[in-house]
Amino acid sequence: MQEYILYFTMFSLIVGALSSLKLCFHRNTSNVLIGEGLMAIVVATFLVVLSQKFHIPFGETVALFIIVAGPVGTIAFSAVMRKKK
């Protein structure tokens, strides 16, 4: 992988992470859930890129776990919030 592609990918992921953090800090519950889902995707993609660059064998496994745990956490949070009403 060429260096400028790697740097552009990392910069794009950082911008995505900052926008998801901005969404997470809004008071609306739906924005928090959207921000959490976006952050899970950004972190998993970041891990896959780093594991490819530095030849980390378990990077894809951790990224897969984050991709699965993100929606599960969102569904669990939604179920808890629904019961409070």
C-alpha cells in the first residue's frame, strides 16, 4: 500500500471519528445511536488498515468483533430506553 493512500485513509477516518463524536454528544437519543454506530465502523476500519500495514494477525478478528458488538450494543440500548417510557 502506498504511503499517500495510507495517510489519506487515516485522515478520512479521523474526520469520520470526529463527526461521530459530535453526533454522540447531542441530547437526542437517535443521534447518540447513530454516532455510536458510525464510531464502531470507523474504529473497525482503522484496525483493519493498521493490521494490513503492520502485519498484525489478530487485527481483523478484533475489527470483526467491534462490527458485531456495535449493532448489538445499539439494540440493547434501544431496548433499555424503550422500557423506561
